[in-house]
Amino acid sequence: MPIASLNGIQLSYDITGSGPLVLLVMGSGSPGRVWRTYQVPALVKAGFSVATVDNRGIAPSSESAAGITMTQLVGDTAALIEHLGAPAHVVGTSMGSRIVAELALARPELLRRAVMFAATARPHPVTSTLSKGEQALFDKGIQLPPEYAAAVKAMINLSPHTLADPAKAQEWLDIFEFTSGKGTPGTRAQAGMDRSQDRRQAYRGISVPSLVVGFTDDQMVPPRFCREVAEAIPTATYTEIERCGHYGYLERPDEVNRVLIEFLTAAH
């Protein structure tokens, strides 16, 4: 993957395909390659040039262990779009959706269209407390047993419909157990970002054509928070996908990709 010096850091990214540029922005603690399982192939097939990025905090991008702000992440994303050739369609999930929304507000000229999966404009007490707990585990040097960490991650991020199939549930548990670990200073810095502000009023200033997608069984970002984002953005439409949780883009990729590509290819 290429590494570029942008916005004062080293930023790792990948790009494939040809056509209008789509930049995919991942959520907290995850590398950009997660998009490559389902979304990148579908978008390339649909005629797009698709870029993924390891956000600040995710190696080999600069980990910025001393601290990360949303303003920095937005600046990184803006710099990458300019580096690759603006404007771009920009798609994010979870923390990546906040980056997309803030970018659409700050630098609308860089975006053609904005798509936000599992988006929220304000803090949620349960997810905020969960994040504080995860930060405390890291700070105290505590690493949960991989099997337990995998089960907790599955119950938090996946739909009951996915977990109802024992074979499918075991498949996910194996993936989560294999990828479990203590975390890194960079992922700790991402988790420690200030998420205390309510941005609903600010998002009324977004003018970029936007799509907000909620996942019906999402426990991390319940759909009502996604609907709030869509209601705040004057140009936004809202779609909800059933039978999937916070990882809906991995649980029901065909439906997610269909909704995504239809929005990006629709006539202006």
C-alpha cells in the first residue's frame, strides 16, 4: 500500500479500479482493508475507482499515540482526497461516518456525495461507557481471554439473526478470536477522542447530497441515532437495512452494496 506524507503525518492508503473516485473511511480501531472483502469489489465492478485508508492511529499510518482529534482526522481525509484528485464520493461507517459528516460541513467542495453507515451526531451513554472501559483495560495492561473477547464482540456488533445460525456464529467467533488483542497506542488514541459534543444543529449546514444508512439490530448505534443525522442534514435521505447489526456492511453486504451503488449512480 502506498504511504503519503499528508497533513503532517504518514497516511497509508490503497486504490484500485478506474472511474469516479470513491473513498471508504473505516470506523474506530479498524484498518481500511476491512472494506476490501465486499465493498471494494462491488464498487470497482460498478465502474468506480475505490480508495481505502488506514486512518490516523492505525499502522502503518502514523499512530499519533499522544492523542487524536476529529479535526485531525477530517484534515487527513481532505488531504488524501486532494492528493488522489478531488472531488470524491466519500463513504464512512461509525467513526468514519462522523469524519464524513464533518468533512461535508468543513470542505463541501471536496465531495460529490456523502454516505454514512451507523452514523450518530451525539454521544450515547452506553457506548461512551463501553469505550471508557476498553480504554481502562488498555491503560491497566489487562488483556481479556480471546474467547471471551470474541463472544462479547459478537454480541455487541452482530445481529441476533446472524448469531441464530450456529455455523455462522462460530465463523464470526473464529474471526474475532483470531484478530483479538490488546490494541495499540494508536487505537487507544482513537478510542480516547472527545465525542462529547452534540452536532445535530451543526449538521443543518451540510449541503452535500447525503445518504444515511441505519442497521435495524445495531446496538452500538441504534437506528434512531442515524435517523437524527438524516433529519438534521437538509440534503439527506435515510435508509434502514434489516437483520444486521453494527457490522451490517459485512453481515448483509449485497443489500448494503445495492443501496450504496444506487445512491452513487443516481442522476443528480
